Amino acid sequence: MMATAAAPQSVLDTETFVQDILSSIERDREREIVARRFGLFDRRETLEQIGELLGITRERVRQLEKSVVARFKTSALEGDLPHIKDVETALLIQLHQMGEAARVSDLSGAVTSENSKTDQSRIVFLATLCPHLEVVEEDDRYYQAVGVSDVRSEAEMKADITKIHDAIKKAGEPVSIEDAAKAAHIDDPAQAAALASISKSLATLNNRWGLVRWPMVNPKNIRDKIYVILKEHGKHMHFNEIAEAIKQSDFKRKDVTTQAIHNELIKDKRFVLIGRGIYALKEWGYKKGTVADIITEVLREANEPLHRDEIVKRVLKSRFVKETTILLNLQGKNQFKRVAKATYELDEATD
């Protein structure tokens, strides 16, 4: 029987907190607007949807929402808003552990029991009212997040995220968060990691960060995952080894069959068969073709006769085969001619 995941040590009763805060609003319409705009009990709704429901303009909805939130923030500063001091203390403790900022989904996962969409919406609402917290709204560039305002304002968080992004892009390959932080002039790597996680343009895998479009940090299909495994391994692998490595990896989806992996290895030009079931990356200098094809290319590039030991040495850079296999091809193929003791060249008559 599988053990159930332990609940967070400090679980916030967000429903009670939200209900108590909303009950301080005298007008039902204003209470309805805030609840629907933040998605406190159901999905979030737009200004237009709420305006149509209540029979008022979207601009009037916006004004009323802004007015209520402003009153709540003032009450929070004065210590008159229910639960906010306790909520802020709990969120600040968690954020300090997470690098002074975090995506809402991660923060909610740490302080609520279910981390549902409603839980996340309530965390955003409560954080919006906390005097020492800063909320980053989600858009095309950023995930919705919460940060410690005494450390960075929303504008400063976005500016530092841009610095991290630009530093990683300039590196041209995945880097450690320590290197990214140093290049972005951010002293604390933990804070750099927290900020990087807010960006929709960045991704991380195997403790390295890169642009989300780079397969090495964000593999989107089986072929990309194979590429990452080979790249991380640093040398050729049998397709069975690759399949096992994918199953043991940190990839989000790793339930792939060995046959599917073998099929993708065959079809993708990034991979080269260099032995029986053994594959390597083409970028490592390996080339497709039979052993005889590789010998032919070695001799053609040399443009002079080569001793068999040198031929073996050069072929093994492109093929993972036994030396005897190379020697048998040298001795048994018509396109290779022995011109001296253990020395061969291409036979021009058959080339």
C-alpha cells in the first residue's frame, strides 16, 4: 500500500480567512465582485462577465474592485484586517525558504493541503493584501508569483528575471544557477533560481537552466529525451541502456517503450548507429555508413596509404566495433589494396 503524501507543516485555512475578510464588506455587490474577480470560490471571471451578471459596465466593476482592495490594504497596514498578520508571517517564512519569491502554484503547494486552483486563487488574494508581499500577475512572459517586497518590488523582480534570461541566452547552452546568477550580478543563487522559475522563457533540468526552447532543459518528445540522455552520458549507449536511463530520469513523462526509443533512434539524424544496437551523437564526429564506408572515407581523407593500425585507430573514432571486423573489411573488400606490408590505400579501379 502506497503511503500518502504528508501535509505541509503549516497549513493555512484559506477558506476561513477569505470568508472572514469578505464578511467585512457591507455591500453584497462589492463582495460578489471581489469573490468572482479573484476566483475565491469558483473560476476567475472577467470584468465583462461580472458586469453582464450585475448589470453594470466593465469599468464600474474595475472601479469597485480597486476601491475594495485599496480599503483592505489600508486596513491591513493598520492591523485591522482579520488574519492578515498571521497569513503574512506564514507566507514570509515559506518565501524565505524558497528564495524570497515563488510561483503561486509552488507557494500554495507548500502552505495548503490540496493546492487546488481555488487554493491558489485565495493565496493570490491574501498576498495582495499583505503589506510586505508583492504579486506578479501572469502574462505571456511570467507565471503568477509572489515575492517579498522588502527584497524586490515587482518591477525589480522582472528586471532581474530579464538579466538571468539574457545571461543564459548569451551562454548559448544550459548553465548552473550559480553561473547564471554570477553573470546576472545576483548575489544569492537561491534567489536567482526562484526568479528564474517565474519566467515562462526559462526551464531547468538536471540542475541546469536554459531557454525553454532548448531540448536539453525542456525535452518535448522522445527524440529530445534521447538526445538529453546521450548528451548527459557523454558517450555511446545501447538503446536498452537509453530506455532504462529515461525511466530513471527526471523527465515529466517517461513511460516510453524500448521499441519506441529504438524507432526514434533510427529516424532522427542526430543519432548514429555505431555498433550493434549502440548509438552516439552525430555532433561527436560519428558518421553513418558501414565499416567499409568508414574505411573508404578515412583513406580518401588521408590521400595516402595508411598502416592498418592507423586505419583501425581512425575508424574506431566513428564506429564501436571490434578491430578484427575492421581488418576483415580491409582484407576482404575489393576497394582496398595492400601496397606494402600491412599498409593499404583505395583501389582506384574500384573507387
